Amino acid sequence: MRVHFDKEKNDLGRKHLELMAAFGELDPEPVFRFDEKGIVVMTNQAGNDLDSEKYAIGKPLASIIPDVSQIDLDLCIKENQSFNIISNLNSKTFQFTIRGFSRMQIGQIYGSDITELKLAEEKLKLALIKAEESENLKTQFLAQMSHEIRSPLSAVLGFNLVIKEQYNNGSFEDLSFAFEAIEKSGKRLIRTMDQLINMSQLQSITYDNKMQEVDVIDFLNSLIKDFKKEIDGKKLNVIFEEEVEVCKINCDLYALKQITQNILDNAIKYTFDGEIKISLKKNSDGKIFLSISDTGIGMSEDYIKKLFTPFSQEVMGYNRPFEGNGLGLAICKKYADLNNIKIQVESTKNVGTTITLIFN
């Protein structure tokens, strides 16, 4: 009786698997049956399509679905185990469910094409990252602009009060310090507003790039004169090396001014003693390049990677040791791209920084 019962049970099991096989043959998704050695003994057309030779029977399952090699298929069958794996095959993403049937001494694996689902998931993740970046950018913008506008305005109003009190008291002591502070604060405000307008134009692609021939040597001599007061104020030594007798390039003059002014301004700001070297040379490819080097505080390797990100500064927050809105070098990069100028940055913390412009 017991033997008869077991035989009927096995027959029902085989019929069940045959029905599963027939169903699998019609299934548009890949279905495989494998033995204890991991050899494919049955599959459908969708399964054969995953094989390079379009015929999977008799081959190791792992040769068709490499991720299966992580699973002990013999143990899977003997202990009726079940697994789920994700595999990338033929430019598609599949989710496979593997099940062992110890009584029949076989295993089956069912696949589902989830390529579109994964793409939708990746798009959703990307959208979330962009939303977070946008929110962080907005927060940084508000913090930076609040500081950059409030600080110079406070200085202007404060020193204006000092002058007013002196005037009301009939005392006319030396107020040059107050006038200098007001002038510096005013320039800082104007610079902040200019950079905001420039970034807005560049972001909205409304900037009109006007190409013209520029004599770089004359341009640099003029640039150094513009910064003479700041350079002398910090007692820095400026070296101008030119190994090109005649140097004329075709670019947008306003863009070139913005790029070089921002770089030189940073070199002066972050250098307390030593020198600033401006070099105009040709490289081995015959291309003209301009390097501005300083002996300042330098930058970390981690920060250099995000140097051209808007509103970024190595030290953030209201207590940062240097003024600035983090827009200068971001604007430089955009102007440089518009004029086919390559920017290279080399920097070592507490040693100095070199920024090179290569004119193509």
C-alpha cells in the first residue's frame, strides 16, 4: 500500500513538472530545468535565446547565467532551497528565482525581464539625487549671499555712523580708515552682484560671446597694474615671466578678464607672504599657456575635485576665515569652456597653488 502510494505521488510529481515544462515552453520569459550537476536538461525558447549558440540543453547553467556559480545547485536540489538573483544578460536585467525539488532530483529557474523596471528605478534615484543637490545648492546660495551682502553693508553702515558722529561732534580726525573700509565693502558688494549676474547669464545661455584678437602680454601687464594696490598691501613679490615675444589669441576679452581676475584675486587673497608668479609660455604641442602660481595656503585633493562647483568653498559657514561667495572659479570654468580654454589645477596644502590656462 505504501509503495503504491509513493508511486502515485511520484507520478503526480512528474506530471506536475511536465505541466510546468509545457507551461514554461509557452512562457515568454526564460525557464530552465537543471540536474544535480548544474547541467541544463530542459529549457524554453526564451532560455535558449540567452545562450550564445541559441541551444542551452546539455550546458552548465552557470555558463549561461554566470551569477548562478555563487550557488551550490546540488545542495539546492537536495535541501529544496530557494534563491533569488539579479543578472545582467544580453544588455537586459533579469530577476531569477531558483528552486530545488529533491524528490525529482531536479531544480528549476524562472526568469523575469526587469530591465525597464531597473531603468525606471535608476531614473528615480537620479531624480532624487538631483533634487537633493538642488536643495543643497539653494541652501548654500542663501547662506553665502546672506553673508556676502550683509557683511559689507554692515561695514558701510557702521563706518558711516563713525563719520556722522565725528561730524556732529565737530571733530575731524583722520578718517581715511573709514573711507577705505567703505570703499572695500562697496567693491565687495559690486563684485558679488556682478558674479551673480554673470552666473545667471551663463546658466541661462544668454551670454553673448564676442570673439576678438587680444594681445595677452599687454593684457597681463594691465591686469597686474589693476591689482597693484592689493599686492603692495600684502607685500607680495610678483614675477612676470614671458617666453613668448608676440602673443595674440582669439577670445572674448570680457571672459578672459573674468577668468584671470578671479584667479589672480584668489592667489592674492590666499597668500600671506612669498610670491605670485605669472608665466606665459608655449608647451611641447606649441600651444600658448598662462600659469598663475602662488605660495599660499593651497587646497586639499578632495576639494580640488569640486573646485568649479558653484557656491563651494573649502571652509563653509559664517565663521569661515575668508570672504567670498564661491562663484568665482565656477564662472571661470564656464567662460573658459565658451572660449575653448582648458584649465588645469595643481595645489598642495600649505605650499601653494598653480592654475594654468591652455589656449587652444
